[in-house]
Amino acid sequence: MNTTAPSSARRDLLKAGAAGLAASVAFPSITFGGEDTRRLKIGLIGCGGRGTGAAQDAMNADSNIELHAVADVFAESAATSLRSLKEQFRDRVTVDESRTFVGMDAYQKVLASGVDVVLLATPPGFRPMHFEAAVAAGKHIFCEKPMGVDIPGARRIMAAAEKAKANGQAVVGGFCWRRSASRRAAFEQIAQGAIGDITSYYATYYTGPVKPMQPASARKAEWSDVEWQLRNWMNFSWLSGDSFVEQAVHSVDKVGWAFQDKDPISCIATGGRQNPAEGGNIYDHFSAIYEFPDNIFAHVASRQQTNCDGENADYIRGTKGVCIIGKGSAPFIKGETNWRYREEDNQMYTQEHVELFQSIRAGKPVNDGSFMCHSTMLGIMGRMAAYTGKRVTWEQVMNSKDDLAPEDDLKWDSSFTPTPMPRPGVTPVV
């Protein structure tokens, strides 16, 4: 872990790769202000469950697209994903062996394959390099959350998203609740003053482990450190960002949404790991309290433990009432104004892609860059406060040089020892 500056060897190599891609790949034919009726070609980068789901949602969102190329570090993941997608979409999955790419550089080959749109769904530790390369290659982008695992990475995506905006490239982030019809209606009510001024926000993200760490006995002798960690990516902070940044960031994003994506003053948090996980270095519970101006606090609590009560809810109190989301079938408000969402909710995962493709075809590309990076940084802020045991200010977060990426460019057979489990009071604010 580099705690003073980004890894220059790795960063320089990535910049060189992106520059080469930009020189060799033609930008898509972007239509400004007019209807775009082309059959769009999609490239999937990351063929696990999340990536396969994103491809399904994209195919369901627009009937005039085809899956043209895929990439993954594991050949079996690419093959499994393609089998599933071909069963569902048949003639719209045109990927053949020549456009099924495997390896650490497979994403570059997808970008050079003639696709118009890419779906970025690898572990988020790779998000900044893949996002920068996709922008340099002139592609429209669906980018799963979070936007990196550390502040240097999130800032790279923020800068690249601005370039995408200038280029007319659409960018949609995977903060799916922002595309939920019921949540949009609830937050619109809040924005219009239905609960008055917000006085407090309490969000829960209590669930089981998303991808439990395999026991050391499951590791095959031929697997390198990198392969082993990628097979257990959720359990290593350099790949996942930890459970708070990778999963509970959905709740953090709704906090940002409620506060109109304004910066907090500071955050103080606790966290740790109660259940052992051989070799991993992430926490399985967090509790973060964000301070906003006028003594207003937002509390986000998360847990990934088995045999515990689960809950994913939001309790938003204001001077005139309370909005509750996730307790019952629909959001509701009680107070001076009583309200409940009574329409049929939409498929928010599909809606992300509907809005992506509609914006492309209308020549008015959507760009989520600002809020998707801000919400990621809020999540990282909570993790920083829990790891260090310190009250962390927004200024410290924005200036953080804590880079979780390995020192040098990773190869498939590289040896790499992750940072140890963070210790509050010992782990520094960097």
C-alpha cells in the first residue's frame, strides 16, 4: 500500500495504455440533437454475476443493441456468462471466440473491438483504469458502483467523466436507487418540503456476507497471490474498497441524494471484524456518522454477518414529518403531509440502461459523473474514519493520497501481500 503518493509505475503504464488505445480506436459516430437509430454494439468487461446482470438489463432496455464482445480474467466466467446470455437473447449475442477476451489486458481488446458502449463490472479496484481507457477510446459507459476504492482513484474517474462530457459520451453510474420510480418520488417530495427541513437521517444496510472468504485449504498450489485474491475479491480492500464502500455505499448515496449532494463537514465512525476470515483485510460491520451544516447528522450503519436480522431502510426526519423508505412495500411520509407511493414501481436496474440508451439515441448524453464520484467519496470517508478511529474532515478526504493499489503493475502470476487489517488508533489518516 502506498500511503504517500499514487504508484507511478502502475499509473504511468495505465496512461500509456490509454493513450495507445485513443490513437488506435476511432470514436463512435455521436449524433448531437438528432435521433440515433444505429444497432449499437455492447462490450461487457467483467463477466461475473453483476456483469452478466448488467448485460441482461442492457439487452432488455433497448431491442436495437447486440452484445459484441466480452472480457474477463477467468475463461470460465466468460463462458458461463455467454451461455446464459445466448439462451436469453439468441441472435442479439453475436460474440464469437475471436471476441471473447481473457486476461488482465482483456478490457483493452474489448475497447478495440468496435463496440459503441461498454459495461464496466469488474471488481472496483480496476474501475479507474478501465473507465479512463473507455473514455480515451470514445465509448459510452455504464459503470458499476463504486467509482474506485480510494480517493486518488475516484478523482481520476471524476476527471475522466468531465472529459466524457466534453466529448459527448454518455456516462451512467450503477447507483440504481436513483433510477427507482418510488425512490425518485420520495426524494422529490422531500425536495419540495413535504417533511420540512431535514433534521436527521438514519440508514441501515444489514445483510449477510456477499462473497465469503474461501478457506486457505481451497487455494490450489498453482494459483498466484493475484489469482487467489481475485477469486476472493470482495475480501480485499484494494479490490473491493471494503463492504462499506462496495455495498453500503448504496445507502450512503441516498444520504447524498437527500442532501442534494452537498459536502459534509466531517465524519466519525466505528467498525471492525467480528467473524474471522483467513487472509482477508476487510471489516464486516460499520457505523458512520456524517455531520452536515447546522448540526444535522446522517448515520449509516452496515453489517455483513450471518444469522442476524437484515434491514435496508432509510428514516429521514424533518421539521414537519418523517419519510420512511424500505419498511413496507412503498416509501411513505407521516406528518403535516401524509403521502405514500401508490404507483407500480419500475425495474430500476433496467431503467439505468433505458436512460443510458435513450440519451445516446437522442443525442443528449447523460452524465452521472458528479454525483457518482461524490457518493463514492462519501463512502470512502466513512471507511477512513472507521479504519483510523479519527474524526475525518471533508478537506482531509479530498486531499487524501491513500492509494490502495499495488506498487507496480500487476501480472497474473504476481506475488502481492495486501495491507494488514486496519486498526483504529494505529492506522493513520493519509
